[in-house]
Amino acid sequence: MTQFSNSERHRRRIFAEADPPGAAAAPGEALVRRDSTALTPVERNDAALQFAALPQVQPTRPRGDIKRILLRDFFRPDPAGKAFDLLRTRLLQTLRSNGWSRIAIAAPTAGCGATFTAVNLAESLARIPGNRVVLMDMNQRQPGVGEAFGLDDHGNLREFLTGNAGAAEYLARISDTLAIGQAQKVGRGAAETLHDPRSSDVLNRMLATLRPDVVLYDFPPMLECDDLAAFLPQLDGVLLVTDGTRTLAREIDACERILEGQSRLLGVILNRGRGKSR
């Protein structure tokens, strides 16, 4: 079962406190208003209609050797989903109190469970009535979000980020409140696409049109490529997923150094914890 833990050695908080009054905006502050409570009724209705207009696809049961990683989804409940519901609530409290919405989920190294965390957190967030969630797979090296939901390939991430495809061509709804953006595995150029200034414009237009309450970005490992580092200006914060059986303190420190001065570390999630630090 997934555990959510602070590192006692580093005395980290699961979620950062709100910025004090007068604090300077962090790099990458959104160009559009994201607080849904500040929207007019016309703006809220238009965003809801735009979200509802996204093409809807039907998740399927896993085929062949595909291993589903959703704990609680459209087909079955799982007691472990309660842990994600708790994480959901704490995350929403932090986001709403600060007007944030754009969160990356990543791990120091491969195999820590970043995609596992992203898909289950997105599904938990989307169960809140009226809470619109977009989950985008930004891992063009080893994409896994579409497979986790049992989806056929839909849309093209690179075409979307470069402005050659619209949100309606890229995103697909799997429920009234959850839209998925898939990634395709590429040989090279993954980080370069994220460095491209066009990606910022595209994502801000998506935010302005759909007004999602939360956007989760599932990224490849922070210490194995610079994809997330290239994308930090587009984020409000990062959730770092660690593995209690393999992640080292120095790897967490290295991730913190990458984020320093660029984005907020909202929390460290301990996956596969064994009751003692490593």
C-alpha cells in the first residue's frame, strides 16, 4: 500500500505552506486566471461546455499482459484508494488556498511509481462532482498513462505542444470530469519540445479555454533526463514520488537542487515504505 511520508531527516512537509503576504510570485506564474471561484457564471458555463465537448473514449479492461495500475477505477473498488483520497484532499486545500492548478508528478529515478501515483490521484480528484481534471502524460521516453487506463492511442502530444493540433484533437474525456492527454514514445527531442516557447502558449490557451481545477503532468525521472527541468516555468509545484526500497537521500537532495528557485516542492510521497528510512 502506498504511504505518504515526510523524510524525518530533512523535515519536509507533505505540502508547502501558502506564500506569506507580499511574497514574490514564483517563476512560471500562470498567465491566465485559474481560480474557478473568481470566474463569472458565463465564464464557468463556457468552460464547462468546452470540457464537455472534448471527445469521450471508453476505458477498457487490460488486454494480454498489460498490468493495470489503477487502485480504484471504473471497474472495481480498492481499500488502498483511501490513501489517495487523503492525498487528494490535502492537495486540493493547498491548491485552492493559493489559486494554483498545475502540478507535475515525477520521481528521482525510474520505477518509483510516478505514473502509478499520477493516474490514481487524477482518478480520485475527478470523483469530486464538478471538479474538472486534466491528466497529461509528459513522458515521451516511456509513456504509461494511456496503458494504465486501457485506452487506445488518441492524439499526439508533440503536435499539440507545437500548436499543430488543438485541445479537442489531443485530449479525450474518460468521464464527465477527467480528460486524458497521452504521449507517444520518441527517439529524441523530448526535452527540446518542452523548451519550445510554443508549448507555454499552447498550455495557457488550454487553461484559459477549459478552466480545469487541476492539471496533473506525469513526467519521466528527474535525474535521468532534463524534461521536467525544461518545463518548470509552466508549473505551480511538483510532487516527488520516492520508493522506500530504493530511493536514496542524496537523490532527493539532487531533485531539490533542480527545483530550487524554479518551482515549489509541494511534497515527497513515499511509495512502498517499510516503516524505516533508507
